[in-house]
Amino acid sequence: MKQSFDDISAQLRARHRKSARLKWASMGALGLAALFLVLFFADMLIKGTPAFQQAQIEVEVSYTEQASQLPLAAVNEDVRQLVSRGYLRLIPGRMRDNPDLLGATSMEWVLADGQVDQYLKGHHSKLNDRQKAVVDRLEQEGRAELRFNTRFFTSGDSKMPELAGIASAAMGTVLTLMVTLAVAFPIGVMTAVYLEEFAPDNRFTQLIEININNLAAIPSILFGLLGLAIFINFFGVPRSTPIVGGLTLALMTLPVIIISTRTALRSVPDSIRHAAFGVGCSRWQMVRDHVLPIAMPGIMTGSIIGLAQAMGETAPLIIIGMVAFIPDVSTSISDAATVLPAQIFTWAGEPDRAFIEKTSGGILVLLAVLISLNASAVVLRKRFERRW
Amino acid sequence: MQTPQLLAMFCGTLLLLGLIAYFLGRSKAARVRASGTSMYAQPDQYAWFAVMSTAGPALAVSAVGAFVMLLLGAEIPPLYLLAGSLVVACAGLAFAMARVRPEFHARQAIERVIRFILAGAAMISIFTTLGILLSIVFEAVRFFQMQSFWDFITGTTWNPGASFLAAAGRADEGASAAQFGSVPLFAGTFMITFIAMLVAIPIGLLAAIYMAEYAPAKVRTVAKPVLEVLAGIPTVVYGFFAAITVAPIIVSVAGFFGFEASFNNALAPGIVMGIMIIPFISSLSDDVINSVPDSMRQGSLALGLTKGEMIRDIVVPAAMPGIISASLLAVSRALGETMIVVMAAGMRPNLTANPLEDMTTVTVRIVASLTGDQEFASAETLSAFALGLVLFVVTLALNLVSVMMIRRFREKYRVNNL
């Protein structure tokens, strides 16, 4: 079959068009992923930023004899439903601690009910029309406003959205990660040092290596089953506590730390090792005094990344019962506790719409911590990375 | 005396003994050296040897004792055990002091002990795998003693319903017998995984092609970490996003086209899971495409292929084992993903091919049956371990095949950095 020059050049043009299509499609795929990321963060910011503000209203609080028995009586009837119950409950206690208050009456800024908060933020609320009118009047008089929500950072979980905060979950996360780090870091670094510097290249070493790579790919929920069956049921470690959570997460983080430590150790040039042997170091002295210090930034980077992964993990912790309702900030690794992602999970299941805001707020805090952890890992790497 | 206080006393005494060993060992070695005899090791090394020989055996004895108590249920009073350990520590100290002699190689002795400790640490990862396997298999066997294995694999009704009554010995009070047919769970799992792969593989692969073949260096340095952010977002956050934002969008879009969608439809968790998995596929595929030898590109361009044809017909087929390996890893990841489906997929086992309906997955059932307030020995709780066993086997197989594929690629093109 003969083809004219025009045919061939048309064919070529078509081929080039097709080639360009692939370029645009691949660019579009990357763009789509980036677009999703932008949409996701925008959605979380829009939903979550209101959580950092909370409605407060200025009402007349009268510390009468009756109020010490029945706290609802401390405020006027028209605003009684608008003040947070949780706040009112504290009044008798305050009067007991401070007897001078009895008989006093003062205008005070108090925490408003969650529904008032939702109404002021323009969301759907369960207030009736009369209550809405009262809130509108208070707002016009400058007696109702949104203020920065310190309670979100200082108090524990609560069934009342206006009182709920992330403090107990944050503390639980810190305790759990301390256990994780204390267990996973030494064992991980020791394993990596053994495999890179000491181990003979035999079947057994290969088995350990395959096993570590495989461990890194096991679904996290199975680590939860391990924690439940071995740590809790067999060794009798108390359920829901940071110690069992930390141990479970440590086993999960171990492969990450081992793999990154091995990479860091491998990037130390052999000339360092030869020089150390040359001046008469033993193998352990060579590792301790020369190889490990040089590899340390890489090891730290890997450990931070592993820790960030452990911090966002929820599934294994649900299995071992770390989704408890924890209103008080605990300070011991053997008390029941919850962690930030588990708190987010609990709040996401609350039927009250005000908790959507709390959940997104908690997510923003978690993401901020994770991003700064990862950023610090990147900075650490950039700062101390040595090219040989 | 309480056990915690006893333990604190034990640790304190052991620490003290260790300190004594250190200083005694060092001063003895220093004396020997001061007398003009040359020794095989430094005084510090003799000191550390003394510490190790004091603390090591004592810790080993107490650990073995604790294990015997836990595993065999032997009644050893903690006081005796710890006191015995301390006696061993003193013996170790005396032994070490006798060994502080010029002709003793303290450094090599330390070296051997350290090597032993490091190898012990490396064993922990093996124990972890064994622990996972044993704990799951052991409980799964208990489950299969109550329920038939065949019904579990082929049954189409998952209705644990009254299994807790059976566990409490009141089986006849339940209205219907519990049924554990896992087919609907696996159908739901595969449906959601399939949707996730439909999203993740094309986007991840195309993004990898762009980054490896087209992107200027500047775009690459920005785009890679941005994609990694997707992998770093906690799954619980994705779950919330899928349930609160994506699912209602899907319901209204489906409503617009005249379909009825459940708020727990399989599409929302599937799509969001796919987005989460994009970086897994893109970063591994990117590495693989980058390590396809340049000579193949140059050869194909020299033959007159356009760039698009080169990528489609030469580079991607060459990188195929790596891409398949990445996809298999992604599938195993999707099968085991828990939080997204727990929060956004349904709880109702539902055997259907319609992604707009609600369906449940293996991981959702595992969570649901372990978070209830049921007795541990009930069939429903144990069923979680049977499901976990299947999950373990499937993901293990996928991972192994994936590793084998990537090894084949590596050997073919002699790439070392994958």
C-alpha cells in the first residue's frame, strides 16, 4: 500500500497528538491528587476552625442559699436554658470553697450552652424561637459573643460539647508515645546495628530480614489482635492503658525504625570503619564511637517518622480498648486513657451535631502536630545530612 | 510487701551492686596496672565486665522466674525470687572480681555479651510475627471448634445474633442459631478494595509517569512530598472525611441521577481509601520507572517513537513487574484498612454488587465483635480471630508475591536501590 506524504504527515500529527494526550493525562492525575489535598484541607479548616471559639454570655449570677442546693436557680429563668449545665454544676462547689460568695450577685461572663454556640456560629441549633430571640437580644447588647476556646485545650472529654476538650487525649497520646519510643527505639536501633554490623550473612539473618519487611506490611489491626491476645489476656497488662497501647504501637513502629536505621548505617562509608579498626577499635567500639554518631541524624529522622505514624494510628488501639470515655487528665501509664485519634473516632460517633465541629478541631490539632513532626524530620535530615 | 515496691527495691539494690562492681573492678584493675603489670584491657573494660557479670545473670534469673510463674502457673513468692536473684548477682560480682587478672581479655568478653544482646533484640521482630500468628491461630482454632470451617468459608449469612447466649450456656433461649458465613464480609471487602484500586492505580500510575518522565526537577521536588502528605494523614481523619463530606455528596449526586444511595454506601470509603493509597503506588512506580535503563528510552526514540509511544510501549512494559508489585502492596493495604471502613462503611453484612448500597467488611466485623461487651470466649468474639487469620494469610501472600515480582525486576535490570 502506498501512502502519500500528506497521509504520513497526518499520521505523524495524530501520533504526536496522542503523545501529548498522555502528557496532559499524567499531569492531570497529579493535579487531581493535589486538588484533593487542597479540598481536604479546606474542608477540615472550614469545619474545624469554629471549634477554637466558644460562645459565652454575660448573665447575672446570684449566689443565694437556694443556688447552693439547686444550681439552676443561680441565673434568671429567661437565660437558664442558655447557660451551660456543666458550668452551673460547678456553682455549689465554688460556694463551698468560698463562703463569702453567699448572698453576692454579680454580672459574669459564663460558658453558654452548646446549642447557643451553634446558633451564634450560624449552624443549625435546637433552640426554640423564644430562646433564639433572647440570644439575639443578648448579642445586640454585647452580652453574648464568641471567644477563644481555652477549654478545648485544657479539659478532657465530656458528653456536653461545650465542655469537651482534647487535654486528656493529648496527655494519653504523650504517655503512649513515650512507652512506644522507650521500647521501639532501643530495640529497633539494636536490631539494625546487629543486622548491618555484626550479623553473618546466613539463612537465619535472611529470615530476620524477610520477617522485618513482612512485618512492615501487616495490617495494623492484626497488631491489635496481638495486643489483645498476648499482652492483655496472656500477660495480664491492664486494658485501655497507655502501657498496653504503647507496647502494641512499639511493635508496629519497630520495622520503620529498623529499616530507616539500616539505611542510615549503610550510608556511613566503609573508610570510617576501616580507620576505626586500623587504630585498634573492637567492633563494638567502632560502632559505638564512630558509626552510630555519624548515622544518628538519619536514625532520628526515621524514628520521628515512625513515631508520627504511630501517633495517627487508631485501629489497633480500638481493639485493646483505648477508646474509653476519659473526662480527667491521667498522668500514669497504668491508668485508662485515650489518644487523640481515638478521641476523634469517639467524637465522630456522637449524634450531637456540635461534635462535628469538635471532631474537626481535634483533627486540625492532630494534623498540625503530625505535620510539624514530619517537617522537623525533614529539617533534621537537611541540616545534618552528609554527602561522602 | 507489695510487688511494685518489691520491684523498686530489687532494681535499687541491683543498681547499687552494679555501681559497687564497677568501682571495685576498676580499682582492682588500676591497682594491678599501677604495680607495673601490663594488662590485656583498660580498667574501664574490666569495670564494665564486672557490671555485666553482676547484673546479667541476676536479671536472667528473675526473668526466667517471672516466665515460669506466668506460663506454668508455678507459685513462687516474688520475695524469694528477687532475693534469689540478688544472691546470684553477688555471686556474679565475686566471679567477676576473681577474673580481673592481667591475662583476662575483658574487652572480648564484653564484645561477646554485646553481640548476644544485639542478636536478642533482632529476635524480637521474629517473636512479634510468631506472636501475631500464634495468638490469631490459637483463638481461631477455638472458634472453629464451635463453628464449622466449611460454613464459615461458604456461608452467605453472617448473623452472630444470639451467640452470647450460647457462650453463657443458655443456647436454647436464643430465637435463632448464630450463623457465621463470611462470604458477604469478603464480598464487601473486595468491593471496597476494588473501588479503591479503580481510583488509586490510574491516578497513582499516571502521577508516577508524570514525575518520572515529564516533570522538571523543580516540580518533582515539590510534588513528591505533597503526595507523601496524602499517605501521612491518619486513617481516622480519612474516615471522618469519607463519612461526613464524601458520603453525602455521593448520596446527592446519585439522587440527581435518580439512584437511591445509602449514607453508608461503599463508594465513599472506596474512593477515599483509593486517594489514601495513591502515594503508595506512585512512589514505588516512580522509583521503578526511574530505574528502567535510559538506553531503552534512547533506543526507542532513535527508532522514531514519539515520547508517548515510548512510555506506553517501552517504559511501562519494562517497569510492569514493579508496577504490579506496587499494586499488590496497595491491595493488601486496602484489604487491611480499618478506620475508613469502620467510620464510613455500613455495619450490615450485605451480599450485593451495587456500590451505592451499604455493605460491611472483614475489618469492620473484627472491630465490631471485639468492642462489644461480650465475654471473650463467645463465638462472636472469637470470630474476629478467624477473620483476622484469613486477613493475615491473604495479606501475607500478597506481600510475598509482591516481593518476588520486585526481585525479578531488580535482577533483570540489575538495580540495587529498590
